Amino acid sequence: METGDHFGKRDDLVLEFPCDFPIKVVGRTDVEFHAQVCTIASRHDDCFSVETSLQYRHSSTGKYQSLTLNLRATSKEQINAVYQDLKACELVLWAL
């Protein structure tokens, strides 16, 4: 996969913008992880709201937390920028 290409090699994948775009993010259970991920989401989506645009779950051991961000995507570039910022965050283990 080329740098910055978060959509893989599928030529048949077409997104019509604007659209709702979920991103799952995993990190260790930590208040700072939650806060940084929400800050990143808010930076890229003016409509992002913790109350309505975020779902979270803890692992069975409580050691990890997964956050599902429901973003309002306006372009492929916006989505790529979100992934780049999540990748740069040291508290994020992975994002899908």
C-alpha cells in the first residue's frame, strides 16, 4: 500500500461525499487516549460530537479501549488526513 492510500487497491470502491464514515481506533484504556482521539476527530469534522458521534468499548480485561468515530466525511483527502493524524498519535495502537 502506498503512503497516504488508506483505501487499498480496490478500483471498484466508490464513496459519494459527503457521507458518514466510521473509523475504529484502539489504544490502551487511558483518559488521555480518549481525549486525543476526540481532538483529532473534532479537528477534521466540525460536526463531531462525543455524545452522538462516538461509541466505545473496553476489552474483557479492561486493558484496551476501542473507539468508533462516526465522522461526516467530505472528501477522500479529509479521510486520509484523519488517518495520518491518528497514525501520528503515540497513544493509538491501530485504526481501521
